[in-house]
Amino acid sequence: MGLTVAVTGPTGEIGTSAVRALEDDPRVERVLGMARRPFDARARGWRKTEYRQGDILDRAAVDALVAPADVVVHLAYVILGSHEESERTNLRGSRNVFEAAVAGPRTRRLVYTSSVAAYGYHADNPVPLTEDVPARGSSEHYYSAQKAACERLLREITEGAASGLDVYVLRPCIVAGPEATVLLRNLPWEQAAPHVPEPLRRALGLVPGLKPVLPDPGVRFQLVHPEDVASAIAAAVAGDGPPGAYNLAADDTITVAEFAHAVGAYAVPVPSGVVGLTAELVGLLPLMPAKAEWIHAVRYPMLMDTAKAHRDLGWTPRHTAHDALKAMAS
Ligand SMILES: NC(=O)c1ccc[n+]([C@@H]2O[C@H](COP(=O)([O-])OP(=O)(O)OC[C@H]3O[C@@H](n4cnc5c(N)ncnc54)[C@H](OP(=O)(O)O)[C@@H]3O)[C@@H](O)[C@H]2O)c1
């Protein structure tokens, strides 16, 4: 008998690729997906997948989803939201999923997609980041803080009481692909600019009404295509490598100038101190939307070492960061 896999958040940017990979994997017999909005799995051509509407804040709904599952894949999350909404889903909802997986009568594996953001944006982070660097998070960025808190929660729930679960924590960098556009929808400078005082805005070249301008502090960054995250999820679902944390990123890196060119913006070189100053201001100014806190993500280089996923999970990304960027921008 093949695996039955329960997936929270199967309709998202990573979820749709993950389900496609599970549909194609002969080791998987059945996929049970749950998210809040209506969704037609058949219209996607999915044949092994049964979709139901449900909220991970509803423990009974989570228990019902997980009960028949050999493996649980937890993807449901709020990436772009208010502090309150994101905290509710990301911490309370994730707790429900982790506890349900521990209690699940058949569940033997749990796969959770964390993020590079779990490491936090710290001046003393090593470059590159390996999986044994503590996931400290950054308190000034809700998403980073919640990703670190969620990993702590996962450890507390699954390491206590001899749960017997094999736990895989995948830490992708920013995901970019044809349907993965979170980066495009959330350019940190665009979010922060209206709240930055005029003189600093001018210094940064953030002039409204023109093409978007992306200040370029010279930091390189990583991207990964959703299909490559999906192949890592499928490998973890099948237990292809030992449980543990795995960084995921394409093998190459891109510059802010390359990113700007691809999305029709201008890159303007600025000293990295200016990014730090703006990020500090974002934390100090009142009424700043939570989204603006994403500016912290470009404060320091956040490059991950992916050797462990290659070696232990047998993972090989098929797309370069440049391909992923092109796919997202087209
Ligand atoms: N995208 C990236 O760049 C990226 C990078 C690194 C890590 N990650 C992580 O990977 C995971 C998946 O990300 P994604 O990009 O696929 O996110 P996404 O596109 O925003 O999708 C989120 C999914 O979760 C569902 N969801 C949200 N709140 C829910 C709730 N309360 N109950 C049930 N379902 C809920 C959504 O559907 P409904 O709204 O219909 O419920 C959707 O299916 C997240 O943990 C994210 O932090 C993403």
C-alpha cells in the first residue's frame, strides 16, 4: 500500500507544486488537502487528491484530516498579513497541526516548510548559513520571529513524550516561479517608501510616479523554483533521507540589479548603512503596516549552504535562480 499524505495549504504557491509532485510519485497513493477557500482539485487534473475546505485553527478539522495520514505536510501559513492574523494562523494553527500529527494513529512522518527567515537577520550570521546555525529569528520582523517560534514549538511538541515521529524541517529561500510571485507582490522598498521621511526617501531615489526604484546595497540573494521545493517535499514525504533540517536554494545567486531588470524596475546603488537606517525607522515609526517589516530581509546577506539537502536528501534543484526569476517575471 502506498502512502496517504495529508497536506495543509495545498492551494498555495508551494502547495500546488507539492501536490503535483506527490501526484507524480508512485510511492504516494492518496493525498488529502485542506485550506479555507473553495478549490477544484479535478480541474487541476489531480487524480489522487481529495480537497476539503477547513481552517487549521479548527482542531477537529485538523484531526479529521490527519487521522488517515501516514505523513503530514504542513504548508498552511500567512506570509503577508497583519501581526494578529499571521500570529493566530502561524502559531496557534501550526500548534494544532503538530499536535494532531503526534496524536495521529498512523502518522509516522511530519514535513514542515520553515524558511530562511527562521535564522533571523543578524550582522553576525555566518555566510553561508548551515543548518546547525541556531534559528534565532528577528523580533523586528513578524514573519521571521514567527518562523523561529514555530520551529521551537515544533521541537517542544514532537521531541517531548517520545512522539516517534520523523520530523523534516525544510528551509527554502524566497520562492519564485510562474505562480510564485510573493516577492513581486511585496517589494520591501515599495511597502516601506510611503512611510519613510522625505529627505531619506530622496536619498534612496524613491520618487513616486516613476518606474519602481530598488535601492541596491550590493547584497546578493537566493531564489528557488517551487518545483524544486516540491521535489524536496516529496523526498521528505518518502523518507529519502534522515529527518532534520534542510536548507533549500538554487545553486546560483542573483543581484538586486538583475532582479530590478527582470521586473522592470531601476536599481540604484546605496550604502548598506542606508538600508539599516531605513529598517530601523520602519521599527520606530507609528502605524507602519506589518508588510513594511520585510525590509529587514535585505539588510544583510542571507545565503544558505544547501550541501546537506544535496547529500542527505538526494536533492538536486532543476532550476537556477535566474530561471526562477525569469519564470516569475514573465
Ligand atoms: N513563498 C515563499 O517565498 C516561501 C519561502 C520560504 C518558505 N515558505 C513557507 O512555505 C509554506 C507555504 O508557503 P506558500 O508560498 O505556498 O504560501 P501561500 O501561497 O501564501 O499559501 C498559503 C496556503 O495556506 C492556506 N492557508 C492559510 N491560512 C490557512 C488556515 N488558517 N487554514 C487552512 N489553510 C490556510 C492558503 O489557502 P486559504 O487562504 O484558502 O486557506 C494556501 O493554501 C509557508 O509556511 C511559507 O512560510 C514560503
